[in-house]
Amino acid sequence: MTELQARAVVVGTGFGGGVTALRLAQAGVRTLVLERGRRWVTGPNSTTFCRFANMDNRSAWLTDHSIVPGVDKTWTPYTGVIEAIEGNGMTANVGAAVGGGSITYHGMTLQPTRDNFARSIPKAAHFYDQLDRVWYPTVSRMLGISPIPDDLLASDAYKSSRLFRGVLPKVGMTPFKVPLPIDWSYARGELTGQYTPTYTTSDVAFGVDNGGKHSIDVTYLAKAEATGLVEVAPLHIVRDLSMNANKKWVLCVDRIDTGGAVQEQIRVTADAVFLNAGSPGTTRLLVKSRAKGLVPDLPDAIGTKWGNNGDRIWVWLNPNGDAGTQQGGPACIGATDNNSLIPYTVVHAGSPAQASGATLVTVVGYGIVDGAGTWAYDAEKDDAVLTWPSTADAVLQALITARMESIAAVGGGLMIDTNATAPSTWHSLGGVPMGDAVDLYGRVLGHQGLYVLDGARIPGSTGACNPSYTIAALAEHSMATIVRQDVGHVF
């Protein structure tokens, strides 16, 4: 067992972890960042990631088979970019890489309205004005947010986006361009033959080879590492979190190779631990710590108020009009329905593959749901298991279904709910809810020096938007207070 000492440890490198690491470094705090996934380096015409047509073990986290429904492939397990966590009634898809979910997400960077934010996160509703004025814009600058330029949207590669945009007003919805963390010169370069297509074919689900995607690894984490105070340790899995007799935090960590074999066991003792392993990762770790008695008196609310952000993925089969031979991306055209009983958003995400003799257009929907999911410890697995009741988002899904069917009624073709028999989400939220398990700044109640700053503290949904922007903005807001109040005092 290798013994390490650290002032501060950040677990996870997604939107919460990247913000946390940078702001700790800027406050002069030497920080160790533990990430279970590997680092993926991209560049023009690189072959870093697999593509949809040649899917291989780089797509999936330490499993011997494809996690994509309908793709029947097997391979040698590898530390690929996405883990599919199967629960009762729901599969949660989560990122596993330096940069977390920012490596594989389309990049939709949407800010909820004031009212929708309050409906999703009522205990933080009074933060909205400051988030709107300071912290959302801070994240926007860090990630280089911009919508698709008009010239690209007018190109042949984006016919499906224009087709979708044209139908929306006919069903009573107002389309908008989705802000994205993309250097659009790379997409233009694909159209001129300078780069191998990936943006312009929407083949982005396993990462973007060409570069130009302002993911967390090349923005927040790169700036954090440049300070010289942050060490990012890839392929380090935190197995357990405990408190020792001196009330220091102890992390039991396995350093693995890319096949998952343990190379070294490490015990890290820290003054402060910031959990940012994503909603499932953070929640599973704390549920285990409570059930095994590793940390005394953890809040009863740990493992509660989990939600799927109302996620649903639809295929629009054979719409009228010309959707083109390829569907450009990332997801760049959306629409909201804030007049609905439950607010929701629909977005065209582009399909990287087409069936012979058919046209397939992907449309995603998500909205506001209650955090009705729970995580419970399974001693045989030494892990926490998710349970999601099918009734929890039934009303929302009925509204989204009606909207999808109206789009097909106007635009032709047929809408197919791909999650009808196998519900899944890409937007896990909750499990360590704000106000019940942590305070409004992410401090675990009753446990000095232990923090949760990722989506685990957001109960269920983020105001009919995908969560990344709100997770990062709340992390910025919380870290401003933690740096001011806790650095030099708590740790």
C-alpha cells in the first residue's frame, strides 16, 4: 500500500471537478486530482476515438461488449469513454475520461430560465440573479460558447437541422440555435476536405478527433495544471472514502492499467476532499461509506432525490423533405415549450448512421422531473444500486410524446421512442441533494472538509436544460465562497 498525503483531493474531472481544481489552484492550494479514466489527446485528423461505424472497446468502460443498443459487438475490456450503469428501471450513461462527460457530450450549453431553475432547484432559487450576472457568463467565457454560424447551417451537411427547424413553428414551437463549446473553423475545414469528418457527420458520441471542442480537459483542467499546483492522476479509481481517528479524510485508491488490472494500491490522507465523480460516482461512494460505517453520521438523505433530467431519445423515421446524406452536428437546433404544464426542451442531435432505404433523424427531449430515484447499498456487489420508478417522469414523457407525434404529423414520417422499453439517461442528477445532504455551497452536512460540487447535489433536473452549464456555474458560485471562507481555515 502506497501512502500519500494531500492538502486537497478532487475526485473526478468533469464540470464540477474542473472548476474546483482551477479555483483551488488559483487560491494557492496544492491539489491532487484523481480520475478513473484515461487522458485522450486529440488533434487534426487524429484517430484518438472510435467512430460509430468502427465502434470498438474505446467506446465503453471496462466491459466486453457494446453498450449501444442494437450494436452487437464484443471485445477485450478497455478503459473506454462511457460507462453504462444498469439500475432498476433506468440505465445511467456516464463519462469516464480526463474531462469527464465533456469528452462525449454534444456540448449543449443551455441556461434555464429563472422560473424553471427555481422549479428544479428551489433551495438555490435565490442564487439565480448572481448566477445569471456572474457565473453563467464566466463558464461561457471559459468554454468559448457560440451557436453554429449561418454559413455552416446553410451547407448541405446541415440539411436535417434546417428540416427540423422548419417544422418547429408549425407545431407551435420557436426554434433557437443551441450554444456550443466549438471552434467552428474545424467544421468548416471538414467541409473543405482539410479534416476527416466528425462534426459534420454528428459522429461525436465517443469524442471528437479533430480538436476544436472546448472540453474540460483543454480548458479548466489545462489552466489548473498550468499553475504547477495541480496534479491530475488518470486511471486512479477511488474505491472507498473513510475518516480516520484524527478526522482526516482517507481515500483507498486503485491505480489501474487500461485493461482494468490493478497496478498499485494507494491510500491518500487529505485535509479536504471534493467529490466530483458525477452523480452516480459521487453518490455510490458516499452510500458505500455510510453503509460500511467508514464515515460516521453521514446524512440520511444521501442516496435520495436522484433524477434522469427527463431524458428521452427519439428517432424520426422518414420525414418529408430532404434530410441530406449526412447530418451535421453537434446538436445545434432546439426549441422549448415553457407554456407546457411541465417545461421541456427538444433538440435535433443528428444521427451518425443511417439504415438502408430509410432516413433516420435523432430528436432528444428533456424536462423538469422530481428526484424520485434512490440508491441503496448492495453488500454482495459492494456498490450502490439505482432504483427509478417508471411513474416518476410519466406525465412529462406523455407531454414529450405528444409533441414528437405532432412533429411527425406535420413533417411526415413516424416518431419512434427508443427508450420505451429500455429507459436510459445521459444526464444523471441528484443522490446527494442540496439542503438535505449538503449545504447550499456543497459542504456535506456535519462533516468539515468534505464537499460535493457536481451534479449529485442537484435534485433530479436542471430546468428543462441539459445539466453541464448549471453544474459548472453552481460550482463556480460555491468555490468563490469556499475559497473565501474555508481555505486556510478548514484546510
